[in-house]
Amino acid sequence: MKKILIKLFTVASFIFALIACSDDGEVRDLDVTAVGSLYEPDNGKSIVLQASASATLFFEWAPARAEDSGMVLYEVAFDEADGDFSDPLFVAAADNNGGSNHATFTHKQLNKIAALAGIESAQQGTLKWTVFSSKGINPMKAEEERTLTLTRLSGLADIPDNLYITGAATESGDDLSNALMMKKLADGEFEIYTQLTEDESFKFVSATTGTPLEFSLEGEKIVEGGSSSVTKTGVYKYYLDFNIGSFTTKEVTKVNLFLNWSQMKIELPYKGYGVWELTNHTITGLSGGENSDDRYKFRMESSTGETEWRAINNDSKPTGNEAYYYMVEKNNVEQWTNNQVWKSPATDGWSDKTYDITFSLNPEGSYTHNLVIK
């Protein structure tokens, strides 16, 4: 086969060979009929592939018959529009480990198959499909073939399950085994807040061992291979969406603790690995309501403007649950908003006390913070 073949026939052949033998060792007939008709999808059907993990396409065909009246196995084969299935692009077992006369393919699987057929990202192209039936050996090609026109996703065909950043520009250096894990937001979507060193290279990889897939950034697109760099040392956020093959980035210039009543901003230095931290900091000079109101949140300044980090879904005092301190980024920057956080334990004010303040966007855990009154 030209490309990866998903085969169950090796094991199945052994099993059926045993089943097919009579007690005296005589091999029974393993012949099956060819599938007579293909049912779904319709011949010439046109599909615009979707990035959703739940997007699927159903294939169905008429059952074949085995001469021994036993179970028949099926495989769905795909080939180029002018192919004859003598060397298919891709072969996969039907549902139920090959035992059903139907199969379900996700759009992401079809996107990879389309790429094998030479259809470019975001472009439309046509391929053929058919079904092979067998008892584990001597597969019979269906009497019918059908075409399928696919419009590929604009992203890459090979979407990694996990993503890491590595290279001399990164906080962990260019040792692949130390590559920094990026936060997985959804299938094909990853982000990280990390410091990068100017004029050094970095890249994104799918694993920290072996020979992983490698990616870099070119223009506004994610591309296979290569490396990237920044022109200024700083803390950056990178968000990569492999489903559409694009990315966004911003330089984070400052993270502040923001006290709601007084509107006091207290800057947290960047510590490393997505964490900002200020220790042994004493707040002074507040009085009255601006001192006693316990509500606070965080503000982030970046190359794209100012945003706020607030609790995910609460407007009440702490409950003791660590999820209370989980944070989410919001674009509406105002003095009073929903989902502010209350200082705990409540005291007689902010002023004349010393604090340790940690704001963590480390990708290996929940985005969260900690405020300790010393």
C-alpha cells in the first residue's frame, strides 16, 4: 500500500483459519461473494469537511455472503479518482472490528485521506471508495465503486494529540526531552504563556521523544518543519489552532493585582514557566472603603491591549474549594465586574500587611492564583 493501512486481517486470518478447519484438519471453503451494492454515501456526494470532533460521515453497503454461511469481514478502501484499487491510498476496517456492513469516518480522518490523495489544504478534490469482503484472506472487491468530493479543512492533515515548544529561545532550551507542554484547549487547539529569547529559534513538536512531528510559524499560518524566532526577548502567549492552520500571539508586558475599590495596581514580576509571583510585598496607604473592600482581580497588559483575569463563575466569598481561585481571561476591563474574587481570610483591610501573590498560567494545571496574607 502507498500509505498507512489499518489492517485487521493478520489476526483475523489466523482466527478464521482455525475456525475453518474441520476436526480431521481439512480446510473448509473460505470464499465470499463480492459486495453487490454500495448504499451510502451517494455517488458523487460533495462534503465540506468540518473541524468538529463530532463531525462524521456514514458508509454503508449490501452484505456479502460466505459459502460456509459464517461471518464476513469488510474493509473500506479509498483511492485517487483515477485509481483502480490495486494499490489503495488507505484501507480501514468496517465498524465492529470489520464485522459490520457499515463504517463511520470522522471528518478529520477523511481530511487525512484527502491529503493522501494530493488534495491541498482548504481545496476541493475527488477520490474513490469501495469495499472489500473476505473471511480474512482473499479479499473480494465490491462490484461497485463510488466517487466522493471533499473540501479539505484549512488546517494541517496531521493534527497532534499533544503539543510542546522547544528550542534555544525557550525557557527549557533545545533539549527535546525538556520541551514545555502546551495547554490543550480542545482537539487541535493549544496555547502557552512563556518567555522567549530574541534571535534564537524555537519550534513546536508533537512529542518529547523519538522523531516527533515538527511545526513552525510562517506569516499567519502553521507550517510543517522549520523554526521560528522573536525579535524581542519577552513573555509571549501563543495560541495555535491546527484545525484551521493558523495562530495568534501577543507579548505580555505586565501582570498586576488589581484592588477594586482603590483601583491600586500591584505589579507581579515574571518568575518563569507561565508564573508571575511577588513575595513579601507590603501594602500601605489605604484607608476607609478602599482599604476594607476585599474584592480583587488581575489585569494583564499586552501588545494587543489590556485584559482582566477573573474567577470563572462566582460572585461570592471563598468556599474553601481550590476551584474558586481558577481564572479566565475577559476583555471587558472595568472597575466593577462579575466574577471578582474576595480576599481570604477577610481581615480589617489591605493596608499594613505583607503578602505573597502568585498568578499561574502554567499549562500543566488550571489557570489559577494564590494570595497569602503573612
